[in-house]
Amino acid sequence: MAAEYVAEQQQAYVQRLRAHAEAQGAEQQEARARRAAGRVQSLLATLQQRGNKGAPKTTRKLVRELVHAASDAGDHSDADQQEQINAWETRAEIDSPPAQTARPAQTKARAEQAATG
């Protein structure tokens, strides 16, 4: 009888520990999502202030960060924000690689001169 009681108490204790750990995990996830939602707002404001000014490379970096933050924010970002994010993705051309500037072809004479000189 005593052994059964101890086993039941241990099992109940383990269940309480698991429930507590799950609750803490959920709270931590919620806090991360709230911080990410704040970051989404901040990044959207930054991008709106910059507009189309500034280096495209910097804009792409900010938009990538925005997309990542929105993913972390989950349900904490609303439909209006998602529309803005999609618009910035399109503007920044996230899915396409950045255009490379063409370098002038180096002539054989220039290459030899550079190697010797």
C-alpha cells in the first residue's frame, strides 16, 4: 500500500512538472512572438521612412529581416502588415538575385601589363 501511494505521488509530481514546463515553454514562445511583432512594426516603419531611397542591397537586407521577424511573430502580425510585407518583398525583388554590374572586358594587353607592372 505504501509503495503504491509513493508511486502515485511520484507520477502526480512528474505530471505537474511536465505541465509547468509546457506552460513556461508556451509563455516563452508567446514572448518571442510579441518581440518579433514589435520588430515587424519597427522594420515596416524604417522601410516606409526610407521609401525607395537608399541602396537596394540595404533594402533587401531589411526586407529579409522583416520576413524573418514576421515568420517569428506568427499570429501577432495582422493582415495589413502582411500586405505591406508582401509589397516590400516585391519591391525589393527578394526572390531574384541582385543584378550584377557588367565589368569592362580586360584586354590581353591590360592583363599582361597588370601582371608585369
